[in-house]
Amino acid sequence: MKRVLVVGGGLIGLRHIEAVRAHAGCHLVGLVDPDPEIGFDGTRFDRMEDVTTDVTTDGDTGGNTGVDGVIIATPTGLHADHGMYAARRGWHMLIEKPVAGTLAEAHALQAAVAQAGVGSLVGHHRRYHASVQQLKTVIADGEIGTPVAANLIWAMRKPDAYFEGNWRTAGGSPVMINLVHDIDILRFVLGEITQIAALRGASLRGTQRIESGAVALAFQSGATANISFADTSPSPWGFEAGTGENPNIGTTHQDMMWIMGSKGAISFPSMTLWAGTDWGSPAQTRRLAPAKNVMPPLAAQLDHFLAVMDGAVPMIDVADATRSLAITLDIEAQLSAARNQPERVAS
């Protein structure tokens, strides 16, 4: 039985606690979070340093002690420090995305993990969706030919309370919180990204926070992609809405990604496959049966994390996640710089 500690009791941290408690292969050591208002009914620590080597597993009467792995679900700016501390303690780690707040922090964490010889996994949990794995296989098998272009939409209206009285008040950009997932999925199914151009949309909430925009990407393969995003629009399009993966977000089952190739195209998550020859004949369609998750993606990720502790190759480690972070930070930097530019009206 692996002994797992969760650090950070926010929305995602509490979901990780539920997953650990429900998994037959691990015990929950406890939660590290100094906020006494968090609704948690188990062993609590204010700091990671308070977790001693002889700590008793939360709710366990079998005498299991210590920590084998830690799930780090704190704000992004704390990921590197918490990860490097875990490495010094010899704890394997699953770190929520983004892996760190800056590339320098990500590289420092990567070095600490390598030096300590511990396993690392980063919480880009969408890779564990059976339908995402299926999409990757369909494209790799040449079902749509050579990938040419892709369009992706992520748009929803976040409630105002989401930004009040927490770390998102000053930041909370959907690029770092949400778009990082979409960037990682595009990398996962289409390969490495080599060029980026980003345009910023208007800020409707009366702050300087990035709220919407458009991004153009070029891939090493020669394919391109466009992303439209907004956290101010109550639309039906987005990964969470389309797949129903997040219990806090309403499900619409609408497609949100369309990938076009030299032989056809595919839309996700419906897995509608189109094939054709040229414009003289209409493209023919057939709907693949979307692969179903055997277990929720967070549970599948936890299952894999336990295997990583035993030496399995991680689905996405700190080094791989750093590449997704680099793309996301580039987009964020371009959009932040646009805030300081004067408005221009096309003539």
C-alpha cells in the first residue's frame, strides 16, 4: 500500500483526496494546508515540514507510517518549492499543472528530481481520457492522412466569485489555468510546437487580467492550429463541457476541437470522422464509437502515479510538462505585452 500525502486543499486538491481515499492501492497520510476553514475531516498539517517520518497514515490502524508519494495541488507559484522539498525528502511526486510558474523554476525542479532519483508526474490528466488516447491513435494510424490544420475552442463564463479573495484576484489568467491543458493535448496528438502568435481580447471585468484571445500555432510537422479562448462567454464549447469531466462545469457534449488532414478530418469529443477526395464530392462521415473511460481520469492518473513510484515510465514527467509550460508562458507573455500597446483601428 502506497502512502500518499496531498498538499493544497483547494478545488483540485480535495478531488485528489477523494481519489486517494477511494483507491484500493494507497492510503491517505493527510492534507497539508494552513487554512482551517477547508472542509477536510482527516489528519492536517500546516506545512510540509510538519510531516515527520513516523507520521501515522490518516485513518489507518495498521501501523503504516511515513510518506511514499506526494500530490502537490498548491497555487502554481509554489509548485517548484514544494516539489524540490519533496525531492529532498525522497518523495515521489505528482504535481498539478502548470508544472511551475516560470521556466527557471521548472528547470530547477527538473534538476532536483533527477538528483534525488524520485519519480515525477505532472497533472495533465486529460492524457488519461480514453477518448484522447483514441484520438492520438486515429491520427497516428493515418485515418485522416497527414495532419494539416486544427481549430480549438475553450470558452465559458467563470463566476465572479472564482476571482474573489484568493490568488486569482491579481492573476487568474485562463492561459495558465485552462489553456495550458489544451496546449498539452495539441502537443500530445500533433507533436511539438515551433511557432506562436497571440492576440489579446478585451477585458470585460474592468481589470487588467487576461480574459480572452486568439492563438495561432505552427507544429514541427508543418501542421498549424488556431485556438479561441475566453472566460467571459457562457458557450457550449470547451473540453470540460464537451466531455463532462468536471463536476463543477455544465456538460453540453458539444465538439470543441476539429483536426483536418490530407484525407479527411475528425471532430472531438464526438469522434466524428470525415473522409473525401476533392471538392467535387461531399465528404463522407462516419462516427466512431468514442472510447469510454474505465475509471475517471483523475483516478487513472493516480493509478499511474502508484506505478511510477514502482519505476514505470511516466505519461508526462517534469521535463515533458516543461515544454508545455514554455509554450503557455510564451502565449501569456505576448498577451500581457499587448496590454501596454495603444489601441489601433483598422483603416
